[in-house]
Amino acid sequence: MYYVYILTNYTNKVLYVGVTNNLIRRIYEHKNKLASGFTSKYNVNKLVYYDGTNEAMSAIEREKQIKGWTRKKKINLINDFNPDWIDLYSEIIK
């Protein structure tokens, strides 16, 4: 499976869109600051949205699509999927 995901920080101010073939591992890396760069610098490690597909190119295209959206459109996507903006990491590791 390939996943597009959105992370935020504890104040829900910063949004980060990513793609991975192992969602649990990748979010673990973000949470433990094993992924240096933007997410580590701005403490972006709360999983608020994800979507899976069997096609790598579909996931990459979806990531690019979402990255091109306005902040408002990204927020609406998250609100539809996860209206309370809870950290979904505990759900995916079950």
C-alpha cells in the first residue's frame, strides 16, 4: 500500500503533506524526529489525515494535488476525515 498523509503540530497551525509506502514506520520516524528537516524543525508529528491506494503513482499524484491546494481546502479535507483533529497514529498501529 501507498499512503498520502497530512501531519500538523500540537497547535494545528502547520500542515505537512507526505507520501509513503509504510505509514506506521513513517509516522514513527516523524514522531521520534528521525526524519530531519521541516517536520523535525517545526515539531510536526500529529497524524490528522491519511488515504491509501495500491498504486504508487496514484499516491504521488494525490500528494501533489493536495500540496497544490489552498490551506482552507486542506483544512476542509481534514475536517471531513477527522473533525476533532485527533492524532490518528494510535488507530493505525492497532
